[in-house]
Amino acid sequence: MKIADRTFIISGGVSGLGLATAHALHAQGAYVSLLDLNADNGEKTVKSLGSHAKFFETDVTSSDAIADAIAGTLAWVKETGKQIGGVVAGAGVGMPGLIVDKKNEPLSMESIDFVLNINLRGTLDLIRQAVPHMTTNQPEGSDGERGVIIMIASSAAFDGQMGQVSYAASKGAVASLTLPLARDLSKYGIRAVTIAPSMFDSAMTKMMSDKVKKSLLNSMEFPKRAGVPEEFARVVVEAVGNQMLNGTVIRLDGAMRMPARL
């Protein structure tokens, strides 16, 4: 699918991987609808990208907030005439915690819910609310493509470490739902692709201690460094443009396989 003159909804769109994705799609002529909680970053991003960007302050754990952002995006689409071509579900958090701590206390459900509600529920809710506005698009090309859904999993979906039960569960679920989502949407000409990055420079990794970062870097084969958001964004651009990428999870990890312990 061509990127130019399409609107892409990006959650987590004003920082880290989401922001890099917004810039990469914008550079290809896309209009970007940015959903995030950080209003300051949102204003700065729209100012830098100009008239092809809109920001909607959005908590993806709230169905009403997502609905408001979708409604705002649709109003913008009505003005521009640039139909919704894709969704990049990029909002995500990590909150490490052992299932039972040193005091023999179980991991709190508040902590579990926090991670699942953003990483999994927020992803599904955004997709389900956006898709009805893509199924009615004018089909593109001889294959009749109408759009693409791109989700973000993690290396933790496959080899999560100690303390990553909630995070691995959320990202493993995203990886697992990719194929059935592609099958659900195939009759509409809408694809579904998930990217599973390893350690990338992002707001989440900035919160890691030096010890944790060093351990993760040591488990990488080549290159021996964290990925940069622009490398992630390049894969998003390819996933949008390459129709044969569908129902699959792309590992973007420098051959990294995380060890059980730090």
C-alpha cells in the first residue's frame, strides 16, 4: 500500500518508537494522527511536522478516550480527504515484578492490570474502533488493499526474563493474535503485521539501570548495541508497502535471545 496521502493513527506516537514511526511515515507523505498522554510532546511534534499531523491526548486504557481520538481523526480526514490507511498500535509500558517477591507476597493485580490494559487491551481496543473506518475505504491496486494494522510485541514474547511475567504475557498475546487478526480482516483487504523488537532506545529503556542495560547488551550477537528508533521505523515503512507481509511477527533483535537472569 502506498503511504503518501493516507492517514495513519499511531498510539504512543510522540515518543520513542512511535515518534520515529510518525516521522518516517510523514517523510513519505502520510498524514499522522498521534495518540498519546504527553501533551507537551504532542504539541512539539505537531509543530515540527506541520499540517500533516494532529495530536489527540489519549489514554488507551479508556474506550471513551480512544473513541474521542477516532472521532477527532475522522473529522480531520473529512477536511483533508485522506482516508485512514493504517494503525500503528505503539502505546506500551513495562513494569517488572516477580510473581512472588522475597517476602512471599504475590505480584499485585494492580500491577498486572496496568501492563495488560495498556499493552494488550489498549492495542485491541484501538484496532477494533479504527477498523470499521478502514473496511469502507476505496480499495487500492489490483489486489484491492484497504489498509494495514501494525502492532508492537517484544523479544520478551518469546524469551522473557525473570520479573517479566506480565510484560511477556501482554506481548506474547499481541504476537499470538496477529494471524487470527489477519484472517479476520483478509476479506476486506486489510493486513496485520507485528514487529517484535529487542532492546531499543526508548522511554522504557531509559528507565533501566546500567546493570540491566549491560546484561541485555551482552546477550546481543550483532550489532552489540541497542537498536535506534529509526531502524524500527524503517521496518514499519516496509511493512506498510510490502503486501506479502501479513499475519506474521517480525523479530527485530540483532539475534538477541534474552537470558533467564540478568
